[in-house]
Amino acid sequence: MAKIAVAGAGSAQSNGVINCLLKDSNDIIIGLGCDMYELSLCNAHKKYLVPHSTASDYKEKLLSILNEEKPDMLHFQHDLELSIALKFQKEIEAAGVKMLVPDYETIDTCVYKYKTWQKFKAAGITVPENIVINNEDDLKRSFKELGDEDGKIWLRSMSIGGGGKGSLPTNDFDAASEWISKRNGWGDFVAAEMLTAKSVTWLSIWKNGELVVAQTRKRNSWTHSALSPSGVTGVTKVGETYSSAMVDEIAIKAVKAVTNTPNGIFGVDMTYDKNGIPNPTEINIARFFTTVQFFAEAGLNMPKILRDITLNSQSVISKNIINPLPDGLLWLRAMDSAPKLTTMQQIKDDLNIVNTQSATIGQA
């Protein structure tokens, strides 16, 4: 039994990690979060309200809790918070706390999509062309050089932020200019070639440059997609286990493009181009995605694996395991509903039962 502290507790991505750790261990879980309402919803054994990582007293409060609780391991689920905490990593480790994380330079590269794109490009990986939008002349050039057959380009922010921050597919110059201006985005936005709607995510754990485990899932739809102009919200509605040798090969190249010695978690997001090639668009660094409980319920508990290799447990999974889960498992999510692990056949069977019951009720 160990003590595991999880930062960002109460948020969807951290709650999933906490649930996974509770599922397959007797560890004591300590939740650290900055939102009292969210924190009250997490299932940690102990909960501490801490300042936001950008607050002046964040370091003092975090170290105070770590020195009091003395957890064996600390895990962050927000890359911004981790990048701040790494600035005093030695003081965290002095409290006897272990972490398995990338170095600061790797995190700094991955939280900025344009920096990541530059690394991919330099490594010879197929990626959509990008142009930084500093002014309207750059925007005009983007439409001319990057527009698809309908004249569309993809706009997005380069700065830190998830959920498809600032993304907009458009073939309208005036609309694009207004979109950027309203977000003070000149110099922060990039234009990119349009890709298809088909996307996959390759989630992996590494230690000292060696791949421990990886699993791919397709993203079949986004939650609340109608609320975003691009249809991208960053919140998967239907995920599906999937395997592809081409995806594996490109994902590994993408990880090694940003660091020579991968450590910790690397989630490679890829979107297919019109030629059927998955193009890496970003690496979600040092954190599991919000649907990580999907894999755990299906039999691959990646937070538990991270815990074991960080603490040098004897129950560590064999290295270089790729896509151990069967293809076609589905994870369904909706607001105010518990997620569901299922298959397409089970869904069809359920619908047949519901339709039969509905018909009987209608005739009564």
C-alpha cells in the first residue's frame, strides 16, 4: 500500500485517474484541487484545497501538504501545473515524493502546438502545412497556399489550452480576420491545411527512453460538438479501441521527435489526411486523457501501471506492449450519466429490447 497524491482533483481528467487507482490497489489517494466544488465530487480518501498553480502561494501550500502527508508519489493531470511545479522539482523530491515526468523542455515544446509541429516537421513526419498569422497579409497567403478545394483553412491558437482552443474551419477571409481580432490572436494563431474528420489518439507510458505500454483509440464523436464552430470540443463522446501498425509507427516517431529520452505519459493525437495518412497534431504531455477509465474498465489500467513503474513495484507490466486491448470496444459518455463500456453488438441488442418494450407499451 502506498500514498498517491493526484493534483487537479475534481476535474474530469484527474477524477478518471483517481478512479483507476482506486480500482486496482489499496493505496491511499490524496486529492489536491483548486476548485472546492469540483474537489467535493472526487473519490479521493483525503482532499486538500490548494491555490491555483499560477497563484503566488501555490508552491508554499503544495510543499506544506507534501511534507505533512509524505505521499510516495505525486501525479499531475494538468500540463501547466506540472510545468510550474517542475521549477521546484528538487524541493518536491526532497519531501520523499517520486514523479515520473518528462523534462521541462519537453513539456514546454508539447504545450505549444506550433513548437510541436516544428519538431514533427524537422523529423520528416507527415503533417499539415502551417503558417503563423501575424497580420492580414499572412492570412491572405494562408488562404492562397493552404486552402482546400473549397478554399477552407483550419485556424487555431498556438498558446496553451485544450478543447480545440480557437479552432475554426473557414473559407471566408473577413470571418477569419474577425475571429482572430476578437481573440487578440494576431501572432498567436496559425493557419493549417484542412485534414479529415477521422482522428485517433495513441496513449503511451515510457520510462528512461523505453516504451512500457501503449493503446490506441478512435474518437468517433465529440461531446457538445454543436457548441463549437469547428465541431471540436476536446471531450470525446464515443471512443473505440483500435489498432494500426501505421499509427504505432508514426506515434513512436512523434514522441521521439520531441525528446531523446521519453519519460512518463505521451498522448499523441492524430488526424488523417485525404491520403489516409494519420498526421500528428499535438502531444498531450505528462497526463492521461479524460477517458483513461475506459481502458481500465476494459482491462488495461494505465494509471496503475504508471504507479507501479514510478514506485518500482514488482507487478510492473512487461515492456513494449502495444494495443493489448481488442479492437471495437466502445466507451460512451454523456453529461450527468455514468460512462458505459460496451460494443456495437451490445448496443444493437439493447435497442432491440427497448424497441420491443416500447411497442408493447404503445399497444396497452
